[in-house]
Amino acid sequence: MALITWQDSYSVGVDMIDADHQLLVSLINQLDDAMTSGAGADTVGSVLNVLIEYTETHFGREELLMEKGGYPELEPHKKEHAKLTGQVRAIVDRYNAGDIGSVDAEVMEFLKNWLTGHILGVDRKYTPYVEGLTLTPEELMASMNFGLEDASTDEEDGWEKALASSGSGRG
């Protein structure tokens, strides 16, 4: 049985955000299934990593929509996102560091309550400000977390230098 069952009451009335929320429900259910079925640590770790990366991407999209819609509570909402991301990131980091027991029934209940509580309690408030808004492809790309924030730019710098020396710069 699924830990979380999507309900119409979870809808915030924005298709893109509802789809994100449904995927987050699915990921939490996959994590719960992996835990309760005794799946290997690699499987659980993979689902955890996808969950945190997608959560960050979703929050970025949601924040862009709230900004576009002039949502007056954007800053407190961003702080809530940062807090929640930090809590989930800490769980993922403990697990990835070898603390397999860090993901247990209590953590699963936290994730369930975190997602459903956030949707029903906080996300519903921005609905009137973002209904009917969309994001451009550029805005969608900007909201995505590709895990590149820590990537070295040495290779890119080398590419830029090669283009400059060949006389065929970008743009």
C-alpha cells in the first residue's frame, strides 16, 4: 500500500506544479517501497538522491511562478523551502555517508507529513497569484538543478580559450 495517495485536495490548481507534486508523491512512495521491501542500499540511495534533486528543481519552478505572479509571501515561502531542503538534504547526506538506519519509518512519516503539509498549508496560499501563469523554456531551464553548482569550470575555460585563439568566438 502506498504511503501517500494523491488526492484532489492536494491540487493547487496549476498543472505544472500539480504534476511536480504528484511526482514527489511517487518518489516518496518509491522510497517507502524500497525501504519496506528490503531493497539494497544502492536502490534506496538512488531514490533519495533523485528525491532531493527533484525537490530542489520543483522549488525553483514554484518560486519563479510566485515571483512572476507577485506573490507577497515569496520570501517567507523561500525560507520554508530552504528549511525543508536542508532537512531532506541532511537525511540524504547521512544515508550517503553510510548511516543506512537514518532512513526509517520515522523519516518516511516526516517526508509524508512534510509534503502533504507543505502543499495543503503553504502552497495553497499562492494559488490565486499564479493561476494561469506559465514559465518560458528559459525559465524552466533556469529552475532546474543539474548538480553543476560545484562543477569545476576549468574545462569550460579551456574551451573558451580555444575558441578565442581560433578567432571563432561565441555569439
